[in-house]
Amino acid sequence: MTDLLELAQLRGTLDHCVKCTICETACPVSNVSPLFPGPKYAGPQSERYRVADEPSVDLSVDYCSGCGICSQVCPQGVKIAEINAQARDKLKRQKGWPLRDRIITRPTWLGRAGTPVAPLANLSLKLKPARILIEKTLGIHRDAAMPAFAGRRFSAWARQRSDGLKSVRKIVYFHGCGTEYYEPWEGEKLVAILEHNGFEVVVPKQDCCGLPLQSSGLFDDARKVLGTLARALDPYLTDDDTIIVGNATSCTLMLKREGREVLGLQDDPVLKRVSSHVYDICELLLELHDRGELKTDFQPIDEVVAYHAPCQQQGHWVGKPALDLLALIPGLQVREMNARCCGIAGTYGLKVEKYEIAQAVGRDLFDQVAASGASTVLCDSETCRWQLADATQRPAAHPIEYLYQAYGLGS
């Protein structure tokens, strides 16, 4: 029933398509590969011929990366990327999901398994024979960018803290799997920034948002995971002014909008309540600045950095708040990259049949970074940072790292 309802709601936008081909021009995948004919063809055009009870023959829709750019640029408001996601779900239900997709879409499983043996796990991901074996057995490309396990968990650090700021101004922190298992220092810096601005940061016990599952067409599992997360965060919404903030921009978008729209959970009361309180970290900090509430005691940073706004960050429809925040730091030169996509799209670029496409999609961005003269690449999405660091051989960081440094919080 849920599938039929969500499909009907998305299909309601079909007749707004005027075949202007703006989405085709903007699509990063169809511009580099014939395997995906384009969002208009795979989306509104093909959807008119899909029948609920008939097999899907739309194999090309699996090559849509789910970046969402087509929906962002459509002047008629057609939910193109969301329609494609639904078509992929139908295709996967018919053909089944490979073991690879069932594994890499569960970062909690991977994180819990890899963290206790981080040195060994990280070494195996660097050894070419091991990567070749993984490619042959699971279909994860031997050269795909893989993050290193931190060997510790952010939640453990948060639980053990005894010196955190206590304040009547509380913020609930949704840290996501990337911070939990791979980049716990990002969460620690976010907490320090918020405390510097007078907030007490509350860290609930939490799990994955379900976005990797959704992106690979495992909709039923994604609904369960997202529902579990929403129920974990909901008790912390003590009033209408409570804020839930996250630093993984794709995960905050999943909570805000994508899960409800794509998975058909618009009427889930708990998720609806939670989603209305969610902010991405740079979105929140810029709003505080606009209200005159953000501390701006920034120290100069004499450095040139590149900034890439990932697809999911732009899907929040809040502009590019990181650029405005970084402009507050004296001496920092920020060079904005204008390429649309890095190509990784979560787990898309890890898959052996899609790796070369992902690299071709990201080539323009990689070249721009190389020509920028920047020492570091800044990006709001962790998977995009891992892709950029691997492809450009430059360190990649979340924009909050430079706010943390400018505040002098690390000294």
C-alpha cells in the first residue's frame, strides 16, 4: 500500500514535464556514459509506460546515480530523481539484490566490524591483492576510494565526557555513521563550536539514516532503519524550538525530506515531527549569524582552500552557507569549484560496473581542484571528501574544521 501511495504522489508531477531537456543537460551521468539515457527518458517519459503489475525492462535506470540534480534544475517541479528511485526499487525487487549491495548499504555493520580491528582492516584496504580479491568476490572496484576506520567511535567519546558545557540552550546532535566510525574528530569539533557559542550538545543513542539502503533500492530495509532513527531522536524534541543538527549533509537531507518523499513516509507522524526540526550544521551556523547570535572571534588563517558544494547539500535548498561562513575568517581565500558532482554518489562509485562512470563524472571537478592552487578541499559530504582526497591527492575536510581552527579551539 505504501509503495502504491508514494508512486501515485510522485506520478502526480509527470504531466508538468514539458520536455525542455534542462535535466538532460545537467545530468552528470548521461553526459559521460551511454548506459544511462538521461533523467527525462528514464524518469517522466518512461514512467508513463510502466505498469504496476508488469515486469520492468528499464535496466538503464540502475545507472542513475541518485544525485538529485535533475529534480533541482527542473523548472516545472517534476520529481525526476524520486521517480527514478522508485523505478530502481521495482527493478531490484524483480531481479534481486547482489550480496555486495546488501553489505555496503549497512555502514553500521561495517563500522562495528571494522573498528575493533581497525589497523588490520585499514591495511587490507591498502593492499592491492586484497582489493583485487574484494573486487572479484563482491564487485567493489579495486581502485575505489575507501575510508579508513578511525579505530574509535564518536559516541564513546561523547558518553565519556564529563566536562561538556551545561546550558539551557540545548541542541540534539545527529552525527551519522561517517562521524561515528571514520571521522570522530569532525563530531568533536562540531561539539566544540556549538559549545563555544553557548549551546549544550545532547548526543542520543542513534543509528544509520537508511540512505545507502534507499539508494540501492532496498526500500523496505531503508524504511525500517529510518523509522528506528526517527524514534530514537523524537523523545529529545522537548519543544517546538528544539534543534537537531547534523554534519553529514546527505544524512540530514534524508531526515529532512528524502526519506519522506522517496520512501512514501510523508504521513509518518514521528518522522514528520523529527524532520521539521533538522538543520545541517552550516545552515544552522549561518542562521545564527544572520540573527546576530554567532560568535565571530575568528583568528586569521592565511591559506587558499577549494570548496565543493555536494549534490545533497544543494538539495537542502538553503544556498551554500559554508561559503558565507568561511568568508568570515580573516585571510582565508576560498575558491569555489563550479563542477556539479564528484561522481561518488554514496556507494555508486564503489561498484565495479559504475566506477569508471563515477571517475568520468568527477573529472571536471578533479581538474578544477588541481588548477585552484588550494592546499585543501572543503566539502560538506564525507563520501565526497573521500572521493576528492583520493582523486586529487589533497586533504579534504568539512568546512567546520576551518571554523574550529579560526576560533582557536584546538590550541
